[in-house]
Amino acid sequence: MFRKILIANRGEIALRVARAARALGVATVAVFSDADAGARHVSEADESVPIGPSAPRESYLNGGALVGAARRTGCDAVHPGYGFLAENAAFAQRCEDEGLAFIGPPAAVIRQMGDKLGARRTMRSAGIPVVPGTDSDLSSAEPAALQALAEEVGYPLFIKAAAGGGGIGMVRVAGPGKLAAAMGEVRRRAAAAFCDDRVYLERAIARPRHVEVQLLGDHHGRLIHCFERECSVQRRHQKVVEESPSPALDPEGRAAITAAALAAGRAVAYRNAGTVEFVLDERARFYFLEMNTRIQVEHPVTELVTGIDLVQQQIRIAAGEPLAFEPGGVAQRGHAIECRIYAEDPTTFYPSPGRLDVYEEPSGGHLRVDSWVRPGTTITPYYDPLLAKLAAWGEDRGEAIARLRAALDEFRVEGIKTNIPLHRRILADPGFVAGAYDVTLLDRR
């Protein structure tokens, strides 16, 4: 087991990693920017190191500063959390080159699955259904050729960045008249966000559902799934509410989609925690979308229904321990739902920075709150405005919804706006309550 882990992140995920490491008897080092000097993750780690100014590119995205902090403090491993450099193959490789264990998959796998075109080809070769589209770069395609390919794929379609993910670098195109302008827009976005303007086309599935499967793979050849999460409540392609199990799957569908996820993991010899994302069409047919080579924001719902601490498993796997679970030995129990609580206007979705004058979390049995703030915390404009993740477990879906509604009513935040009112509306929506919803829910409501 490791002696000391550098947590290359901030906010609630930094605290989450620190708790998991502490339970394993592993010391932790927090890093912080100027804006985060007084943040909770700094005081709750065993040590802390400043890494630069508030702007992410000068601190949390500065791989050299992070590796330097790890070396100076005697760390033997780095946990990247999610976001920032979690899926950056160059950072993972740099850690490996410096003799630091990267708590995630190998750099080669991150690179392979981070290239959406390569990932699509790999999945096709493994016999996994892929959303209809193109598997080659179209950034330099002639207008006539592009129009012909678009007609072949079928409208409506998405133009997507090959290096993108998380909804960044994609534009929906309803018909041929908007194709050229959308292509230019996606290429500009992709170049700015990823320094890579390669693009491809993908058919837009009508009213899709977004379902993902959690995988764990060790260094001894064992790969298991921890069932699925439904993530179809989204705005601007960003998840808002997640749950497990998915209301969209029956036992046969669940067996099929988890088998496909395992095949995807085997195709790249996956190690550590990862998630295979699928879209389901209106007939519940599933198609590979992408693979996230990191821990997910929404991992608590899986932990609540399986009893597995996924972050501890990440650390154990990276330290070389074999998985203690037999294939098929993980079971789902009950139902869990998570709401992401953001510092944002609940109707416009604009961020709401400022000082938290009041912050009171709900409490009670079968609730879980993963947060990083406290009364007096100032939410800055530099980082993602996630304040907390509120999750509830129930013996069934109805009980989980009821507990989550009561918890939202008890959650008090003053001084800034939050999306708590939006979550109340979602949990009261007849379509959501019935489990009959898709990614268009918020747009339609």
C-alpha cells in the first residue's frame, strides 16, 4: 500500500479521496491555488502545498507544479480525482515517468479512449453497437463530401470534437443548411478547448436516455462491473440528477448492457475505475457513446446500492492489490438518486458566485452529502460551481424520491442562488416520478 498520496484536485472530490485514503491508513497531501488557501480540503489533508495563482491553467492544470509538489512531499502516488488533469494522458505518463503511481488507468488507455474516433473503431472491432456516424476526421473535408456524408449519417446529427467529452465541443445540426457553419463552430471550440480541431459526425438519437456502467479492473486480469447509473436528467449535455438502478432497463437489458461494458473494458485491457457510457433509443437499444477513464462525479449512487467504496478500490488497485470481488459477485440493493447542488440561478443556469451566509445540510438516515463548503465560504468564478452532491437511498425508487424531496426541503443555502428549486421541480415531475424520461426532460419542461 502507498505511504502518501498527492490529491491533484480541489473541492468535494479532494475531500472524498482524503477520506478514502485515511480509511486505508494512507497519508494525504492537498494542493491549493491562491483562491483555495482557506478551503476545507486544505485543512483536512495531512499536509498541503500551494501550487499557484487562482486561474486553473496556472494551478490545478499545471502538471509540472503538481508533480513537483508530489516529489517534494515524498508522495508515492497521485490521485487526479475528476476534471482538471484526470483524463490527461500526458499527465498520467509524466507521473509514471517520475516514479509516481497514477491512480487511474495507464496513460496509453487514457490516450486511446480519449480519442473518440479511435474509441469508436475499437468498440466496433469488439462487436459493441456504436451510434451511427463517421469514424474518420472530417476537419478538412470538402463541402460536397461533407454534405454527402451527413446525408448518409442522417439528420438530425451532431458534429463532435474527436478529443472532446462531457458535452464540450459538440453542436446539433437539424439539416443541411446549418452544416457548414456548425462545422466551423465545433472546430473553433475544439481547437480552443483541446488544441485539436479534428471532428466527426454522429447521428442524433431521438429522445435518448443516457445510461452508463461502472467498471473496476485490477492488474491481475480481473474485470467486474458494478451495474449501471441512469444520467438522463441533463442540461447543456451536463448531468444534473443520477440514479441507480436505471428505470429504463429490465433484467435482460441490464444483463446485455453490462456484458457490453465488460467487453469494452476487455478490448482495452482496462485497469482501475472507469465508466462506459451508452445512449438508449426509444426501443431501449443501446449504443456505445464514450468511456470515462476516471472516477465519475456520480459515483455515490453506485456506492449506495452496492456497498462498494469505489475510491478505496481505485487506491487498492493502483497499489497492485487484486480485486476482492468475483465476477458476478456484486449485487444491487435498493435504489439511490443523487442531485448535484450548484451555485447557479435555477432558471437561467448562470453561475452565482458569492459568499455563503447560511449553509445547512440536511441530515437523517439513508442520506449522503458530499460537499466542500461551510458557512462563510466564498464561491469564486474560477472553478465549477458544484457545492455538494445530495444522495438518498431507499428500498425502492419511490422511497428514494420521497427521502430526497424531504432532504431538499431541509437544505438551506443563503447568500447565493442555487439550483435546489430546480431539483424540487424535477422530483415532482410526473415523467421523472414514473421513470419515463429522457435527456430532453429539462428542455421540454
